[in-house]
Amino acid sequence: MDKKLQNVIERKITEILSQSDEITLIVESLGDLSFDDSSFSKGIFIGRLYNSFYYQSRRILKRDPTKEEFSEFVKILKNKQDLFK
């Protein structure tokens, strides 16, 4: 994966983790929908990261990410999974 893109994803992980209060507020405001709060929170977190990965790939690389780059993105998430708990 392009180093610039990887650095942006790493920074985004830190940024999103620091905004956990915002994610908690979203989950709590939709509590009437009977979601599992933990799964829903993780879904928002992963969704934000995926969106950033895709957007930054287009911005930095001027193209959609390749399957290989997506695999590398998934590996980054897997290596950081302890932070998501």
C-alpha cells in the first residue's frame, strides 16, 4: 500500500478512537432500534475507516483501490483489532 495512504489510515484510526463519545451518542440516540450497542459502535467505526480508505485512495492515488490494497487495509484493521474493543 502506498505509504501516504497507510499513514492517513493510521491517523484516521487514532482520530476515530478519540471521537468515541460521538459514536456513543449516535448509538444511544438510536437505542430504540434494538441494536447490540457494541456491534453497532464497531460498525460505525469500521464504516468510517472504510470510507476514509476509499476516499483517500481516490484523493491520493487518483484511482479506486485495488484488491491488493484493500487486502492490506483489512490487514491493518486486523492488526489493530484490540484497539476497537
